[in-house]
Amino acid sequence: MTEAERPERRLKQSVELGTLLACYGGLLTYKQHEALRLHCDEDLTLAEIAEEMITRSEQKLRRYEAALHLAEQAADTRSSLMRALEALSQNRVAEGRDILTQLVRTLDEEEAPDGV
């Protein structure tokens, strides 16, 4: 294939794929549809599409964390457990018990009223 034929072939494939997407796009998952839309309509490369999807996914995860704080809570719980283990390993039983009791109270407070 000559250099001149490549852009023409790419354009033909892009038009064909765009037509297929218009006809059958509703049968694809959202991610599949979005990837093809970005490729056909926005003319993004596969690397650009992957980067965009990864960026969007990361932003979504960060929004979840900003709203829910689950990762932060898990880190805090782990830290409390490590402090309790350290206290208990040094025979500071009362301190270890206090840390664990506070941790249980914190976890109980985080539960929804219906127990879910």
C-alpha cells in the first residue's frame, strides 16, 4: 500500500465504522460506545482514548473518595489496629483495650441506623 492510499483507506474505515456505530451502537456497552465515538467522531488514537478513559476513571474514584472517605477510613482503622497491636505486644493491655474500644465505637457510629 502506498503512502497516498493510507489516508484514503483510514477515511473509508472510519466512515464504515461510524455507520456501524450509528446503526448498532445501542447494542454496545457504554464504554464500548464511548471508545468508538471518541475514535470515529473525535478522531482520537487508541492511546489517547485509553488515556482519556483512565483519566476519567481516576477522577471518578477521587470524587467517590471525596464524598465517602472509605479509603481514608480504612487507613485510619488499620492505623488504630497497628497501634493496638503495638500496645498489646508491649504488655500495655489497658492502652490496647482502649484503642480497640474506641475503634469499635467509631465503627458502630459509622453504621447506618438500619444496620446496613
